[in-house]
Amino acid sequence: MTDLSTLERDTLAAIAAAPDEAALEAVRIAALGKAGTISGLLKTLGAMTPDERKEQGPLINGLRDRVTAALATARESLADAALNARLASERIDVSLPVRESPEARGRLHPISQVIDEITAIFGDMGFSIAEGPDVETDDLNFTKLNFPEGHPAREMHDTFFFAPDKDGKRKLLRTHTSPVQVRTMLANKPPIRVICPGRTYRCDSDQTHTPMFHQVEGLVIDKGSNLGHLKWILQEFCKSFFEVPDVKMRFRPSFFPFTEPSVEVDIQCSRKGGEIRFGEGEDWLEILGCGMVHPNVLRNVGIDPDVYQGFAWGMGIDRIAMLKYGMPDLRPFFEADVRWLQHYGFRPLDFPTLAGGLSG
């Protein structure tokens, strides 16, 4: 017969030493499982004489009860310790500020924001959005826009050309979004009112120029279109975009192969304190070029210039973004620096509207 006192002492010691609930379960199985030591003692009671059973039964059953009670107490203590450890590891300091969600932390690039602002302004005037491919033909990028073969005006654009195809013709990265205007006039009959935002490419790189940049051009073709309409559209755009109640503009004669007459537009500004402010001051800043669509361009797209006339304008999106939001250098626009984007970026769900505000 196993020494019950020794068995009890060893079992209770094992229960007390169990570091976790898994180890405690192993002690329980060793003592009270089907093949456990105490379970084995209980099985011997059936083979004992009545006198032996009367003597040993209470001792063995008492041992089982004390071990069972010790297991229950240890299990409760280990469960409390595990819960306290988990609570300590998962504790949250509710006095800390709430972490921003990805939607709140994310920022919209200023170029995307300004394109949305431009779209909101011209959309309110009844303009549609037209888009086209970045890779264009020489015919659509130059020839149909009244750039004859060998014309020196082609050299103004510093074009990226691709290798010649089997026919000896070279495609190119568009140097302006004007080919979108051509595509629109070829595909639609007047009246036409569209703006054409998009990427453009030229071999140029410095503080205010990059090889890839963004432009938005506008086109109106109708029977009664004139420079007065163009002037009003540009004035309303500048007032809305720069968010000023009034703005003075100056139109200077210029030259563009695809417009006649052609003009460049300056906007009134103040440069005091190294900051450019619009709608005030005595200085002028050039912001865009425009003019009446050249009759040759209309003929090239199958529109009779004796019936229809129109006007067009174009401006650099990157440039007006820099002017409005005080960005001194164009190059960080394309460097993917998250710190710069956090500083100059916009909340992605704050859509610009004329009623709710453009820049938020």
C-alpha cells in the first residue's frame, strides 16, 4: 500500500509548484486521471475485506477530496493571475489622444486638389471634362494645331520623341493638352465647351520647370464666341480659384500658332513681405496664355471658320498651385516625400465646391 501521507505531500507540492493552468492540468491527470495514482488507490477498494475497506476507504476518499479542493483553489488563482497579466499587457491609457484613422491621416496631393478645384469652377460654368492619351502623334500635337513641318515654333516645346516606326514616323509625349482639343473637335460638332486637364512633357528642369508637369486648357467653339466671353470666363475663374472678391487682369498681345489673335494674361497682385497676394497691390504676374482659335485649326478639324469661331486658353496647374498655396519650389511635387505631403496635402474627403469652399 502506498504511503498516503507521502503521496498527499508530493501531490500538493506539485499543485503548488504548477506555473500555469496547463501544468496544473498535468498534475490533475497524474493524480486523478484514469491511470492516476489516487484513482489507482480507489480501484483497490473493491478487492479489500470489509474491515480493510472500512479503514482505508475514508483515508483514500479524504485524500482525493483534499487534492480536488487544492486543484480548484490553484486553478482559480492561476486564472486570476493570467487575467491580471493580460489586462496589464492590453491596458489602454484613455487619456491619450485617439489615433487617427487611415482616412484621416492620408493626404491628397496638391495637384489632385487643384484639379478638383478647377473642375468645380468650370463645371459650374457648364464645361465638360475631356481627356486624351499622353503618347500622341506629330499630326495631333503639332500639324493640326497649325505648326507646319519645320516651323521654328516646334522648337519652343523641347519635345520627347520616340524612335521612328516602320513608316519612319515618330510618336511623342504630348507637349501640351491641346491635342485633346483637336480630338474633341474631330469627334463632336459645335457648340463645344470643354476643359482638358492632364500631364504634359518637355525637356526642361529647374526650380519652376520639370520634365513632366500638368496643364489645363479650355476650349469654346460656337457661332458667337468672342474675346469678351473669354475675358469674363477667365476673370470669374481667377476670382473663384484665388478666392478673392475682385481681380484686375491685363491682356498683352503675344503669339501662339494655334490662336489668332493671341494674348498673355497678367493678374494684379501684391508682393509685399515676400508673399504674393491677389486682388490687391500694384504688381502684375503672368498666369496663362489664350486667344481666338486660328481659322486654320478649325479647317484642319473639319469646322467651317466662316460659320463658327472659338477661343482657347491654357495654364500650368503646378504653377497656379504654387501661387495659391505658397509653394516655393516645383521639384518637391514629384519627390514623394511624405513629410512634404503632410504639410501641403489636403484631406481626401473634403471635396472642393463653390458653395462649400474650394480649399477648405
